[in-house]
Amino acid sequence: MMNCWNNFDYFYIVKNKGNIMAKTILLVLVGKRQETAVKVQQVLTAWGCIIKTRLGIHDGVMDNCSDAGLLILELYGTDEQKEELARKIAVLPGVSSKLVNLNL
């Protein structure tokens, strides 16, 4: 479990190094959702304080639900926290993650 704290001014001014806008996105591809979803959710809950936005996408609806899914997470926190979350997700069987940093 991590310590949750947020200081927007610090992250915006110092960590963004003067950029107009900087975002860190964690892309998570989950295979065999019915088998891995609980473990993925446990990790995300433990790191919930650095997750600002979460979007889950999977193909299919109702009786035709896909067994694979994509999570898009907007992250805040230190680079070390973001990298650790990506690593903890990626070590789960059937799950892949990639950190993407976008700057203007």
C-alpha cells in the first residue's frame, strides 16, 4: 500500500519542467479478464491515490462479452510511483502494461 498525498503545484511546476501540459497514461491490456480481473483490481485499489482517471474498454455486450480488455489510466504522483504501478501490473499473468508520457 502506498502513502497518498497530492501537491498539485509541486507536480505542475517542478515535475512538468515548465511544459504547458504533461500527462502520464498507463495502458493496461488484460487477457482472460474473468481469471485476472480480481488481481488487477487489487493492485489498482492499492495504488488508487495516483490514479486520477480510469477508463475500461472491452468488446462485446450482454451475452457476447469479450474475455480481453483495455484499461486507460491517467496517473499522478512521482515517476517512481508510476513506474512501480506499471511493473506490478505487468508481472500479473496475462496482463501487459505500458507507461506513456505526453507533453506540450
